[in-house]
Amino acid sequence: MKISMRMRVEICALAAASACAAPGDSEQAREPVASQRETVALDRRGPFTIHGTATLHGVTSTGIESNPIDLSAAPFAVYSLSHGELVREVGVGLADGTFTVPVTTGARTWELETNLFGTPNLAVGDAREPDLDRTVLGRLDATQPTAETDVSISATGLAAWQFADTTQIMSANNGAVVFSPEFQFATPPAIGDTAITAQTIDWAAQGVPLVEAAKGDTVVMSQLVTRTSGTEVYNAVARIGAADGFTQRDGVAATLNVVMSPVPQKSLALHWEGPRFEALRAEAGASAVDLAGAPLFFIDALPDAERFGFYANAPDLMGYFPSDSTANLAVTVEYGNPYSTRGRPWDEFAIINYPFAVPVQLGAAAPRNEFAGYHANLSLSQLCDGIIAPLISPVRNVRIAGRDLGVAQSGVGPSPTVRWDAPRLGRATQYFVSLKQLTEVSARTVSTVVASFVTRDRSLQIPSTFLVPGGTYLLSMTAVNFGTVDRTTSLFGDGLPFASARSITATFTP
């Protein structure tokens, strides 16, 4: 029997969603969780303590090194329900990478709050031993330059330069990735050039660590060339060169010389399903509009990406911006993957982005755009038959204090409960909820993230700590299929697959 492309998309979406699910998990299986938590007390004998850890893992060219994260300056707290009210208990973090937080007597679930990056993050659930582990690429002792550190770049053996070509500089052992350095050259490559001669960039301006050859750091430079498939245009890694012995000292100029050579190529047939992405616009928020030129499909690579996900800046292997993102498009790409660690090729993964802009406005101030839409990081094996289509859609029917948050609401109370329905497409393993406050600055609407929550349930009580009387707020709601990763127990965990759909609610006031 011949299977139509639409049937293949639906079959692949179902298969991918099933592959992402935790064993035995389903939307139906998750439905009773809230009521179970209401009837099963974890500890009625008295207050208890959450014991958590935080470890930083660095993926280097020789293996993975780990250090505890100093939590001595990090705030911790727990909100738990007691006699119908959320009670806040304050915890403590230590320099050895551990933290403890007390929980009130008889609590069944709680909202664990920490603030490591300037905004409170709250994990809603019942984790007794959560972790704040993070993974980065490169040595944990890598140092940033503190002064201008010029690098003079020369390269020979380039493929004849085309208008949309670009280069990347990569040092895996210290995690440095410099994208498109040619944009900073005094004399960028001209069409047809096959060499770059003594063009300078300031390494300190790149936000990446210094390269130290004595510590095992090596540097390569790749060229992504412009190619076509039918009427579609894309970039792909075609040539690479190593800079032997390149090393740096803070504030001292250095020279980077490379000789480029061809990278073995492979082919991948892709099918961009634009109408299926476009169907998400009606669910993204009121008056959502497309962002021209923003939908994209990239293939990147990182060591152990299958295990750790998109955990760090990654070199691009291929980049494609659809000529008409709302259409069905077929494109066959050719690209190479020159990156490996100890003889093992880096794991390749796809990055899919289909954003919308949702205008929000405070009073007569000029509106601002909040960004919604679809984003996914998937291993190539999860791209069923090369079909690029959404695997999940936004949440539906958001209510606050029992009122429809599809329209503006006022007087919802100092600690309202938000509820929502599951996505119509795919299965959410968890939900990310960002509480944003709107203010007016220079006659323009500005939004500020007040707190970010993650929960496995389809309801959330906002602590009164985060709502100011008279303030105006909205919610950024993201339905996520994160495979086996559970952000309520591993607050900064990552992995593949990650498929998400974000929507923006109307405004509300306490």
C-alpha cells in the first residue's frame, strides 16, 4: 500500500512522541497525579528536609571532569501548601555543592525555588533529592581573556568564496566556538577568494576562553559553503583546517594559520512541512504574526549530545532557511561532520525553529513582541524519514482563578491558581511557565520575567511573593516533550529529544 506524505508525517509524529515518552507514561496515565498527591501524604510525622546537589560537568577531549558548584551565595526556598495557604520556608546552600531546604509538616508537593541566574526558578513536584547539575563543553579551568587579545587569521585552500559562505573557529577542549569571524574582518572575503590573509579579530570580544596548547587545546577552522537543492539554498561544512600549535595569553596578540582541505560529505533528504507549522499560529497568542526569515533548520554536533542534549554552543554542520516557510518544501542537503573526540564522531542533532511574534501592550504605551512558536532539538534518528514537522502544539484553554486567560482579566487574587488543558498535538512530559510583568519605559511596553516554573501537572499556584498589587502580568506557557528528562527533579537537565510549543496569554492583574 502506498502511504501518502501526510500519513507519513502523522505516523512519524506518533512514533517520535512514543519514542520520547517515559516507559508507561501517557497523558491519560498522568491525569490522576494531582488527585493522588492530594490523598497520599509523603510524611505526616513532622517537617522534613530536601537535600540537593549541584555539579558542573565539563566534556573535554580526554573525558568528562566534574566539580561541585559553589552554592554558598545561592538563595533557596520552598513553597508548600499548609491549611490552604502557600508557606515559604528558607533553605541554605553550601560551597561543597549541596543545599538543604525545610518543608512544612505534611506537605505532599512543593515549589522549590532557587536563583542562580538572576531570576527565580521554581520546580513544582515532590523531589526529595533534586539536582542543579549542568554540563558544559570544555575544561572547567578554562579562563576568559580580560584585555583585548587580537588574533590575526590567515587561511588558504578555501572553496571559492560565495556571497552566503561563512566560517567557524572551534576549540573543543576549552569549549570555544567563534561564529562568522569574517564579519569582523577589516577586509572580508570577496566573491571568488580562496584565501584569507592576516585579518584580525579581538578574541576577548567573542565571549570564549583562551586557547592553551599546553593544556591540550587545539583549534580548527571550518568553511560552510553555499549550496542549492532545486530552488532552495543552504550552507554546509565542506572544508576544514587545523591551526597547529596555536596558543594564547591574555592581552597578547597571536597568529592563527590554517590550510583548508575537503571534508567527506553525506546526503540527507528533508521535507519541510510548512502548513503544519503555520497551523500553530492560531494557538500561539492573540494577533500572532509570522517572523519572516526566522524559521530555520540546522544540523549541529557536540560530543555526547545523545546523552546531554544541546548543552553548549555547538558548531553548525548545515543551516537552512526555507524560502517559503509556510509551504511544503523538499530539499536534499549535503554536508560533512569533521568533529570527533578520541576517534568517535560527535553526535549530530537537528535544531528546528518556527517562531511567532505576539504583540502585547500596557495602556497607551507602544506594544512589544513576545515570542512564541515551536522549537525542537532532535537527534537525526528522531527525524522520521527526514520530515520536519511539529511534534507538539501549545497548551489550550488557560484559566486563572477559574477565568478564561484568552482575554484580559483583573482581580484574580494575590495567589491565583492557573489551569490549562493538554496540547491537541503530541504529549507534554512537563510544562514551563514564565510569569512576566509589564511596565512602561519611555512610552514603550517592557516585559520582565518575575519567576519561571516547571511542573508535570496542568495546574500551578502562583505564590503571592511574585505578584504586586496593581501590577500587570502575563504568562508564557510552553508545552514540552523532554523525553526522559524531568526538570522538576533535575532543574537544569538537558537531553534529546526536546520538542516545545510556546504560547502567550492575555494580561491579568491581582
